[in-house]
Amino acid sequence: MTDTIFGKILCGEIPADFVYEDEHAVAFADIDPKAPVHLLVIPREPLPSLKDAVQEDCALLGHLLHVCKVVAEEAGLDEGGYRVVTNIGEDGGQSVAHLHFHVLGGRTMQWPPG
Ligand code: DGP
């Protein structure tokens, strides 16, 4: 559990202010924000990436997406809109091997992403 930065955040070894937490998930600000609002939503369970998810993880994945919606709403992003992203593996740009959803907002996003 503690072998990634997010595992260390979950066990309190690395500090982070949780803007949301429940039994299954927590959310906190990204240390290197790419937008005026940039939150990370992560499961307490150490699932490395979306590609590692199995059928039994469906409820957890749905819950994480719902948490993305809740924290976006709480951050005031509802009206203008926002983006939810999960990077997967090397080509996807994933740098922390603990599943996480980026919630980005507060500016107009570009498409396609780089
Ligand atoms: P990704 O590249 O998709 O794996 O995103 C990992 C994100 O994690 C990246 O945007 C920066 C963020 N991050 C890395 N280390 C820390 C940390 O110690 N604290 C916080 N709050 N965020 C971190």
C-alpha cells in the first residue's frame, strides 16, 4: 500500500489536505496543477491503473466517477464544465502507479490533449 506516493498520502506519511474522503476514496489537490482547479480522486484500495481493473471493480470505478462529480461541484465547476482524466501506463502519461482521476477545471480545456 505504501509503495507509491499516493499510498504514502493515504497512510499519512506524505501530507495532503483531503477535500473529500469516504470509506473507499479520497480527493486532494494535485501538487503540480495544470488548471486553476486540479484535484485528484483516488481509491483507498491500491489498484495500480484502470487497465488492472476487473469486473469486481465496477462498483468502485462508478463510485470514483461519482466522487469526481461531487468534488467538481463543490469546487464550483458545475456551470462552466470540467474535465475528468485518467492516464494509463507509459503512453498514457501515468507517473504514479495508483489509480487516480484528475478533475480539471476553471479554464477552457483544449482538444486533443498533447
Ligand atoms: P499522472 O501523471 O496521471 O500519474 O498524475 C500524477 C499526479 O500526481 C501528477 O499530476 C502530480 C501529482 N502528484 C505527484 N506527487 C504528488 C504529491 O506528493 N502530492 C500531491 N498532492 N500530488 C502529487
